[in-house]
Amino acid sequence: MTLTTLTKALSAAAIVMACSFSPFVAAAPATAVSKTNAAATAPAATKSKAGSLNLNSANAAELTDKLVGVGPKKAEAIVAWRKANGGFKNPAQLMEVKGIGPSLYERNKAILSIR
């Protein structure tokens, strides 16, 4: 066993022990701890829902709900850009909206459409 593996194992054991001895936190079974860690390291794209999101018809609430990294202000900026420019001609134009760059576009492009 390498030092790194041993350190990780001891850290995980310490967390489980600390939780089980705390008077304010109920002890979590080992399987719950591993599921929590898996959820914490999952990519942000889990917010994206299956299917496509039409950039030319989605309202701000839909944009906020379905796009990873897009809150109410960015969603309103998307709607405002769409109104000012007559709609999106291709999904990549989303990067023309202030506050939306290549990284955010890449995380969401799988569900974007302009129908």
C-alpha cells in the first residue's frame, strides 16, 4: 500500500469516526459517505436535463433551470440578447452573450438547439 493510498484510507476513516462520535451529527453508514463523495465529484453537467433546450423560445426560468452555470441574471441576459439580435442563428452564438464564455458553452452545448 502506497503512502497516498494509506493517507486517503485514514482520512476517510477519520471522517466516519468523527461523524459517529459527534453529539450533533447522526452517524452515517460507510455507503452513504461514499455516495456523498461521488456526488461531490460529479461534473456540473448533472443539472442539464435530457432533451434539448431551444434558445429561441426558452424563457428565463427554463434557461436557469436547464443550463449549468446559468442563474437568473445570465438567463435574463440571454433573453435580452435574443430580443436585441432577432434570435440565435446557431447555438454557438450563445457565447456572444455577456458572461457566457467557451467553458460555459461547452458544458451545455449537448442540450442546446435553435429549431
